[in-house]
Amino acid sequence: MDLTFLTISQAADLISRRELSPVELAKAYFDRIRQFEPLINSYITVTEETALAAARQAEGEIQKGNYRGLLHGIPLALKDLYETAGVRTTHGSKVYADYIPESDGVVVKKLKAAGVVMLGKTNMHEIALGVTNVNPHFGPCRNPWSLERVTGGSSGGSAAALAAGMCMGSFGSDTGGSIRIPASLCGIVGLKPTFGRISLQGVIPLSWNLDHAGPMARSVRDAAILLAATAGYDPDDPASIDVPTQDYLAQLENGVRGWKIALAVDEFFSRVDDEVNAALQEAAQVFKQLGAQVVPVEFPEGYAAAAANGGIVTSDAAAFHIERIQTRSEDFGADVLERMQGGAARTSSEYARLRREQSRLRRVYERFFEGYDILLTATTPVTAPPIEGPNAIEQARLLTRFTAPFNLTGLPALSLPCGYSSEGLPVGLQIISRPWAEASVLRAGTAYELATQWQQRRPAL
């Protein structure tokens, strides 16, 4: 048994029956990290000593009958913008290179309470403002499916570590696609919940108005387990919204028979690589075979939503980092600095119009989902581009195309593998639904996953 490619669900079953030791599992991951991290560069900080201590604690508790649940003893990683007490949190930036928080963020606290073993902090695009994960300070993160290609970003280290068997799950952040893009390019599962579903307290911001925290995993069930452990209202987070959570596992395998599913075929969503489009069309056929009605649709105003998201992101990033831009501009990478300077130059009137556009499009999209259970699109219009390709700003325009509209409008969106190109590169399927319908996107993703088994493939490292 290859322990490092078990799913969370599989490992939890073995741990709960005391057939797998959390210490044995953690050690297997650190052996794997030592072997493949030099190739991939998916971690900024590895916390072996504290992780093994946590694994020993979990093992002792379980042996005494104090099993906390599905995440007890499970090895996870965190994108390096989640604040962790006593462990540096770099934000992928030279500016934060020596920042050691005094306390854990809310997500970290919840995971620790569940008994998680934290392996370390993963590489990311600098300050989360980019989608290549070519980091000028900590080095580029490399795609396990092809080491000369990008992982996507900004949560690229988390996706690469998952694909390469160097963590069992992770948490990323998503402002324009930063969970779903690397999930698509690395062949793993990534969920951006509804805006306000998971607390952002203790997550270093990129955009106060667009940031989402969310899970990354090897299966949809694992993503549901991670969501269940972290979702919920946080009165101390201004972005958190007091809407009851659901049992995300209860109806996970109930299928999609009788559902009405929209397939985006308008000009905005149809501008994709031929192989990506072929995989998307095949995925639509799978949903038909599962008993759903799949309806080709002209999805409304994709261009407007993507453009508004891009403008708000850079303006909010500039607002958060304005003092650092003024005093330490030379410490930022060229692409990140250029985008923030553009955001800083935007007038207050221009920004006000973008926020008004956000409110308008949020209502337009909510009305769209009054007629459909879910929407299907490709996650990214292309497979993973080469690292030595167009610059990060150009790549951001391309790779956020299908993801950014759903950050702007705050809708839950899931990416999962739906095929591979002729070069062996993963293709991602995006499933979107109405606000607070995480259970629906997870249920649809599970139905597709069980019917296809794409997630069983592994990169040949």
C-alpha cells in the first residue's frame, strides 16, 4: 500500500480501526517530501518536528479511545498565507519572509481541534497576486505532470504537493481562481465555497471583497470532509455571513438524476483549446448518462464579470499593501508590483463603478441559477503552460478567464479532473451553483468522479 496516495477518507477508515498509525503515515509523507521536493519545490517551510509530535499525540489519543473524527491524524499542508502560531508565514513574499504570527488563524484552529497533522506551508504566487506560481523569492513551483510547466496559482504549491503525493489535503485561497486554476492544471480537486462560508480571519488578504478560503484534495469526498471541518459563521470576520452549514457528506452519493444542468456554450466560454473542449463535451455526456438534463446555454456577461473582478483585485491589493509599495517596492516581483501600481492608479470613481458592477452581476447570476441546478464550464481554457512562456500578467488574463466571474459574484465553484491532453496534462471541469449550494456542487462532482475515475491517475515522477 502506498500510504502517500491514500485519500483522506481511506486513511481515516484505517486510522479509526487502528490499522494505520498516524506516526507511520506522517513519516511516509516526510520520506516522500525528501525524495521529490527538490524536483517540485512545493513547500516554503516543512515542519517535520512539530508534525511528528502532533502525530504521536494523535496516535496516543486514538489508542485510548479518544478518536476525534475523520481528520484525526491526517497529514495536511497549508498555503503560506494562513497564519500559524510560531511558524513563519511568508505570503510568498520577501516582505513577509521573517513574519512569525503569534496566533493561529480560524481555519488553522479548527483543523488542529480536529486532530490534523500539519506537514508545512506551501509555495504560492507572491502575495497571491498571480496564477503561475513562478515565485521570484522562493523559486518556481513545478507541475508534477511536466516539470517544465506551471502549476497554476496562486495556490500552486498545495496543488503540486497533492498531485505528487506530498500531502493528503490542503487549504488554499481563491480571489480570481487561485484554488481552481492549480487544481485544474495539476489534476486534483479544489473547492471555492460561497463568499463568507469559511472564515478569513488569519488569512493574509489579497482582496477583502473577493478572497475565499477553501479546501484542496485528491477526491471530492475529501474536499467535503475538509469543508465540513472549517465552514461556519465567524462573528469576528467582517466577510463571514451567518448562514447555516449543511451536512456535506449526507447526500454526497445521491446522484444527479432529474437535475437540470446548464452547459456554457456562449462565445466567452467557448474560446478554449480543442482538447479542453473535447473533455468538457465528454463530461456533459457523462451527466446525461447519469440521468440529468444537460442544456446548452448562453451564460450572461462573462466578459463584464471577469473584467470587474480583475479591477477590484488589483485595487484592493494596492490598498492593503500601499505602505509597502511606497517604502519597499524593490522587494516585490516585477509582475506583482506592476499590477498593484495599476490598481493604485485607479480612481475612486472607477473603483465605485466596479463595485456597483459586482452588485449588479451578483443579482444576474443568482437569477440564472433559479432555472438550473448547476452550471458546467471548463476550469481553464488551456492545460498547463510552460514556465518559460508568456509573462505572469498575460497568463493571469488567460487562466482566470472562466474562474474570475464566480469570485466576483461569490458563487460556490468546484474544479475536478475531467481528462488529460495528448501530452498527458490534466484538464479541469468546473461545476458552479447558486449561493450556499456547496452540497450540490460536491454531489455533482462525486457523481461525475464515480462515473469516470480520472482522479486515479498519478504523475510519473
